[in-house]
Amino acid sequence: MLTLHATAETSVLVDGAQIKAVGPYEELAAAEPGARVRRWPGILTPGLLNPYGPEILEHTYHPDPREADTYGTVPIGGERARAIFRANPAALGASARRGVQRLFAHGTVALAGELRAKPVLEVVQRSGLVFAGRPDRLPGPVSLSPKPLVLLPGLAVGGPARFAVFDVEDRAELVRRGASTCVATVIGGRLVYRGR
């Protein structure tokens, strides 16, 4: 099924897991009038690379909402996270699934860093996130919205349907406001995150 993801600036026509066309909405809609249309505010980008894969997915515990009374709702790092994983090794995979959802909510489509825990690797592979090289120097503290933001290379016809949409006017505003402005993330042609 064809899906047309449209913003005021750029639109992408997706056929399965690949990009069929990139261009203005009017042109793509006229070429494929039967395509399902998803309209988004803001700008459509190739998505972000987060260089902190191991730190976010293996060294941080992402609480289940049902654990809010015990752990709160924000990610837990450091010794407290290690203690949770030691007490319940199965928590690592479940935490990684929730961590991946948080990454999607920040427009992340690629990770850097060597993942070593098998349950985390399995979660990431199933999610469709891709791996990229890790910079020699990391930009700053571990974050779902690291600064500076690392955008992936431009979208290409025939390339993978992997991108994110941010509710901002332009890239300068995205840099200023950060990745929490994400309203949609698409990986492998699937909408894996949709903001409310």
C-alpha cells in the first residue's frame, strides 16, 4: 500500500519499506491519487542518529508505567539501574523495548555504540533501528535529544523509508528546541511513533 507523508515543505511517497518519490505534496498526490495520506505539521527529515545506544539501552532502566509508584516515570541510570538489572535480569529486555520507544519519540532512526547484551541487541534488531559509526568524541551528556543533533543523510528514491517529522518551522528551530518536538517516526515504511 502506498502512503504519502506530507508536510508543508516536503512530502515522501512510501511503497512498503522503500521511498518511491520525494517532492511537493501536489505532485506526489496527483501521481498517486489512491495513496493513503498522512499530514504532519513541521518538517520531514531523514531522522536522527543517537550516539548513546549502550548508555540509553543497556545502562539505563526505563520503568514500565505500572511501576511508577516504585520507580517513578523517568529513566534511571547509574548504580540504581545496575541494581535493578542484577535483581531481575529479564528486566533488561523489557527496559530496552521501552527505551527504543523513547528513542522513536525523539525521531531516532539510527544508533551508534556497541551493544553487548543479547536481549538488547534482539530488541534493536526487531525494531528496525540501524547502526552507524560512533564519533570519536561524544558531544555531551547522555540524552534522548543529544546536542548537537545528528541528522542522517538526505532521503533518496529507492532508499529505505526511514525518517522522522518534527513540529518546527525549520532545522534551526529543531536544533534550538531539540528532538522532543518529534511528531512521527517511520522505520521500514511503518509508523513506529506518532505524537498526540
